[in-house]
Amino acid sequence: MDIRGRRQTETVTKSSADDEGTKLKERWSKVALRLRAELGEDLYTSWFRRLELEGRYDDTVVVSVPTRFLRSWIQTHYVDRLLKLCDEELGDIGKVDIRVRPRGKPVTPVVAKAETGAAETGGLPSHAAGNGQRIAPRCNEMRPAAVDGGATLDHSLEFATFVVGKSNVLAHSAAIRAADAQINAPSGFNPLYIHSQSGLGKTHLLSSIAAHIRNAQPNRKVLYVTAERFMYQFKAALNAKDMLSFKDHFQGTDVLLIDDFQFLTGKAMQEEFCHTFNSLVDSKRQVVIAADLPPAQLDNIDARMRSRLAGGLVVDIEPPEIELRREILKARVSDAARRDTGVVVADDIVEFIANRVRGGGRELEGALTRVIATQQLTKSAITVDMASVAIRDLVNPSNGQRVKIDDILRIIGKHFNVPKADLLSPRRARSIVRPRQIGMYLAKTLTTRSLPEIGRRFGGRDHSTVLHAVRKIESLMQQDDKLAREIQLLVRLLEQP
């Protein structure tokens, strides 16, 4: 056969192999879709998200998973169902061979979510094709939702979206240091233990560390799990009689991030975690733990484990101060406005929410969501009164104490940046007169004090001066909506507990 004939034969052979590979991808996509439908999203994600098709040889389908634990679990619980589906969709399949693929091999989903469209790749992992050729993976397939088989991560929880203030700056800096550490060179404080009340940013920081390492050092194995998932996998390994795979899975990681550590219960589980912890720390691999309580207050944790945890850097995140609450809200407003250009939240509304809601980011975001939703559903303008109604059950009930004139002087002085001494002085500068008049108006409407008493408390003024101030502000409020909203805000600030 001449050269031209050989080339034509090779072209036909290659074309035939490509066709076979395409058909195999299409059929495997159907297997994955049926498996997802039969098992449900949770089970499918837990056990089959990282299952990859390697190829078909005669009547055998070869698939791979990243760990021996997964191979054992699927082999024990699901291999018959997988074999049945493969036989029905691929035809004449008598065996499913489950292998453990080499560490570091890219992990891609068997089939995309329904909303992203599985047809683009036929549901087959990007590296696998029937003819053994590799196809370059799409960028988003290289960013799995979970990190090395751990808990699912929220991609929005990264360092770039973490708002820093006085109450969390130390924890934020320590988290960045841990994320920047290199292999076999932990951050210098190992373990890093972050504790705070719920909703103040612990999970955000752990997710940020995982995302940062995944992007900057993709070869490092990062495992992010909750205490609940650690216990679940421990029980599953016991039931499968495959503790060796469990140990390999956790002790073989480069960075371990564990959340909600206070929920770790059971003597056997704590002992296993202690072995894992000691193995990682002793081999200079980073451990980061988040919990609601400091180590000394974890009464259900063994004393030796508490001591080891306290030996690293223990960082507390305090509830956000007013400045941080304000910045968090502004960031959330910007996010909402990018998603919906119709969202407009004025600064006085942000200030009102920041003063009334004293919780962390979750509470602030929840309050803002309520205000925006109320505006969109009722088609009404966002005012302080409307916001007050929308978030009323998120604010601690009033303690019933009356508003005091000293409180009015304090709030007025802080809001307008006017010293109390100037408010009580004879000075007549406009920058002082208007805040003074507003203070008198608030004293008249929010307290039971008489006009003469209010006059005395505002620097020994006559009752007619107070009456003039009240009438002046009432008149201006009817003409100036901005002033009316500003006074509404001051009223809410004074009435809050």
C-alpha cells in the first residue's frame, strides 16, 4: 500500500475512533443523569460527583475515584445499580471496574447541573474520551464546588468580599497568613483557632482560605469539612470496615479546615480527630479550626485536645462595631444594585439599619433583604418608617425607658458633629442653631418635659425660644423631605434600646 493509501486508512480509523468516543460520551451522560435522578441530588453529590469514566474494554466499564474510601463505598453500596444502568445504556456490560486514580489528577464532574446544560460535554469528564485522547477542560470545571471531597463551598465567600473592621482585623490577617503559607511551612501559628458568635465571619474566612489556596497553589490538597461531616464520614468508614481509607483521606491532606468544631462529639470520633490533628501538625501541615467557643470552654472535648488547640493562635471575632456594620451594609447594597439596577437604598436607611441591627453580617444582610423586598413587593419608597416596620422583629424590644434630654443632646451632637458645649452655648452660627432647634423639637415630641424645662436644659433659654424652634422645624419638615427623613432617623435612634 502506498503512502496515500496508508494515510487514508489512518484517517478513517481515527474518524471511527472519534465517532466511538462521541457515542460513549453521550451514553455515559445518560448513565449519569439517570443515576442523579434515582439517587437524588444529595446522595449523587456525596458519592458520585467525582466519579470519572476512564473507558470501555470489551464488556467492562472502567471508572475511577480519587480515594480508596470512595471506591469501597461505591463498591459496597452502589455497584449493582451502576452496573445495571451501564448495561442498559452502553449495552452488553458485565462488569464495572472501579479504580483509584493517581493523586493530583484533575477532578471534573460526571455531568453538569441541569441548568448549566449537560449537552455541551455529553456529561463525560473533560479528560476522558473513548479513544483515550484528552480534551482540555473548561475553566469552570477546574473549580469544583467542594474542596477535595469536603463540604460544599460558597464561591462568594472569598477574601475580596470579606469586610474588615476593628472587630475582625486580627482574624482576617491570621487567615491570610495561613492561606499564603507554603507546603511543609505552616504559617507560624499552627493550629489557627478562630472563635466567635454565630454569623460573624468564621465560615467566610475558612472558605476564603480554601479558595485562595485552590487558586494560588492548585497542587496542594485542601480539605474543608464541618465537624458534622467528619463524624458522618467516620461512621460510614466504620460501617464499611475501611478505616484505613478514612485515615488516608484526612491525614493525607496538606491543609485541613474544620468548621463548627464545637459539635464534635463521641469519644471514638474525638480520638480519631486527635490522631489526625497530631499527624498533620507534627508533619508541618496547616490546621485551621473554627468554633463558637474558645478551646477552654469546649467542655465536651477531651482536656488534652483542648490543650493542643490552645497551643496555637486563638483569635476571637467580636460583634461588629457601628463603622463595620455600616461598611458591611454598603457592600451588600452595592452587590444588590449590581444584580438589580432598580435597587436604591439611601445612606440614611443604611445608617438606620446599622444602628438598629447589632448582629453580624447575616443579620445585617437579612435586614437589608427585608427592606428591599418590602419596597419591591409593595412598590413603596424606602423610608425610615418603612424600614422600621420591615425589621421590627430583628431588633431587641424596647426596655420601656423614656427618652432623656441628655440622650437627645448626645445623639444630636454625634449626628451633626457639634460639641454639647456649643449646643448649650449662646453661639448663633447656622451650623449650631439648626441642630439645637432640632434637639428642642425632639425634646418636645419625645419627652414629657415642659417648654421652660427644655429651655433650661438647652443652656437656660426662654420657653418662647423653644416654641419658636419647634414650630420652625415642623414647618421645615413639611417643605424638606430630606430633613424629615433625617429627623425620622434621629427618632428611631433615640427610641432604640
